Amino acid sequence: MEDFEYKALLFDFYGNMLTEGQRTAFEEHVIEDLTVSEIAQNREVSRQAASDLLKRTERILKDYEAKLHLVEKFLNIRQRTEGIDKIARERGEDDILALTREILEEL
């Protein structure tokens, strides 16, 4: 999994547990793809301050994941459901295939 996708998942699962400033900065960097310099300029802080904020926020998100494992569980469920989907396609099990497709769409 790419670093971007992992950070986006961390943000999806735990972003609401961040402060407003942390949430906004991380969203700007990871989701909106703003550079550290652009974030620093928007916040009227030094580039180092913006970089420190992003590093600290990422560490906080990873700490949540280390304790709760929600992203890990999500990825496991997605992988297993994709496996079931593949088997259902190979066997022509339309009812199972429909169910796995529903699950994958909800994930």
C-alpha cells in the first residue's frame, strides 16, 4: 500500500480525534496535496513549524492505529471480501457475488 493511501486511511478513521489545527493541516497536506511551504504560508508560520505540526499529527494518527488497529482490520476485511468475490466469480455464485460487491462498495 502506498504511503499516501495509508495516511488517507489513518485520517479517515482517526481524523475526528485530532484538534482542528491538526486536522486542517493534515487534510491540506495529504488530501489536498499542499506542500509544507504552502501550509506554512496559509498559517503564517515558519516552514519548520508546519513540518513539525504535520510530523506530530502523523505520529498521533499512527499511535491511535497502534492502539485500536481499525485500519488494519478494515484492510483485512477488504482483502478477505475481495478473495470471496474472486471465488464467487469463478464459481458463478451470483448471490454471493452480489453480497460481496455490496460489502466492497460500503468499504
